[in-house]
Amino acid sequence: MVQRKIFVRGINFHLGISLESALNFTGGNTMECTVRWHEGMSFIAQTGSGHLVAMDGAPEAGGHNWAPRPMEMLLAGAGGCTSFDVILILQRGRQDIRNCEVKIIAERAETDPKVFTRIHFHFTVRGRGLKPEAVERAIKLSAEKYCSASIMLGKTAEMVHDFEIVEV
């Protein structure tokens, strides 16, 4: 067993047990990701599903601008999560959806930790004969019930959602 030093909520632990055991993960609904430092301030993440994602810092912080910033990845993840929900809900509601795009603009705190304080999701939903009430319902269900990523971000940020429908 590898000796590990674990930092959890301001407390240092030196343990001879696995990280999963130390954090009381039971293996039920866990996810994992390994992030490796590449060079400068760039990183490569390998997800539990085996995919690779690059991240990089801003040049003024030692990055090369080769990839999105980690905080941009949080927004992208929330955008992907909520779009997935909206599309699925509309398809199950027999709406003829052809495309869905969400533009996300976020404001951050001025001091550390620079958490998101306001996030605006603007959906552009394209399809034939889409009912505005169905689109609104899908976005609301995603925002309030299904999208884990945006619901987590909503713990620190005011969340604003709006949409437009484009007939194709």
C-alpha cells in the first residue's frame, strides 16, 4: 500500500489506505478522473470512460493557450449536460427538434476563490413546429431536476435561462 497524504477541507491526513477508502467512497455512483501535468500550466485529464481532455492556463499564468481553461471546462460540461437533457426531453415529447445550441456567459467573483456568481444559459433550439411551452418545460426540468452539473454550479451562482426557437 502506498503511503498517501490527503488534504480534505483544511485537514491533512497521512494514511496508509487507498484514497477511495479515506474518502469513504463505497463504489456506488462514483466517477473518476486522473489529471496529469503536461508542461507549463497545461494538463491532460483521462476520464473514467477512457477519454482524454486537454486543459491549459492563460499565458499570463504560465500557460500556452493550447486548450480551454479548467473553469471553461466546467461551463462546457454544464452546457453539454443541460443540452443532453433538453434534447432528450423534447425527443421523448415527440417534438421535431433538429438542433440545440446553448450559449453560456458566466460572471466570476473578483477575489479568490473566483467561483461563478452568475451564469446565463441562452438556448437556440431549431426544429419544425416546436411548441414554446415544450421547450420551456424541457429547459426548466433540466435546470431544476436533471442536470447535475448546472445544479451544482447553481449552489454558488445565480442561474438565468432563456431560449429562442428557430423554425427550419
